[in-house]
Amino acid sequence: MSGRRFIDTNVIVHLLSSDPIKADRAEAVVAGGGVVSVQVLNEFASVGLRKAGLSVAEVREVLAAVRAACRVVAVGEAVHDRGLDLVERRRFSFWDAMIVAAALEAGCDELVSEDMQYGRVIDGLTIRNPFRDGA
């Protein structure tokens, strides 16, 4: 593994948080760089438009900052197949499995996520929660 971290959608969404501690931690994670997938970009855009009430221009502005700090990877057949394998073997939900699969295919060894089991290791990928004390 390369020492790279993959950033889940929920961390990006916290850039918009009214909780300054979460917003600051999310900003620090993104500023530190990493990898995101097109799925993460799409999920953020959906949440930003639908739940946060952002305009398309505002969504683009946030995503431009994410894209400047992070490498974006595609979600192709290999990610899809590996994700389905994770659903079957590891009992992940479909969308979480696609995130984990994208992180693994990108050669990451850390997945930064608020929504998955902290400390769980999947094929050398460790899940970390940046909002958890001591994380």
C-alpha cells in the first residue's frame, strides 16, 4: 500500500457543517489531500443540492476545492466487481462497498469515514473516523 487515504462523502459534507469543530476537521482532512472517487463527488453534489440547498455554482465551488486537494478516481468495472464481492463476502451495504472498493483499487491503506466501523480493516484498508476523539 502507498500510505494514501481515501475520503468518504460524509467527510466532504461536513465542510458545510454548522458545527465548527466538524467543519474544521473536515477542512483539515481535505486540505491534507487524499483520494476520492467520482461516486463521492456525485454523492456530495446530490446532498449539497437536495439537502443543503446549495446552488449548482456553490456545489461546483466546493468540489473544485476537493478536486484541487485530492486525486479523483473513476468507478469502473473493477471497482464495481470488487464492490459486489465486498457485499457478498463482508456484508457491506452496496454504496459503502463501492467506496471501500474504490479505496482498495486506488491503493489506499486508510479510509476516512464517519459512517463505517472505526478501526475495521478490510484487505489492508483501515477505517478511521476523523470526528472521533483521538482519531
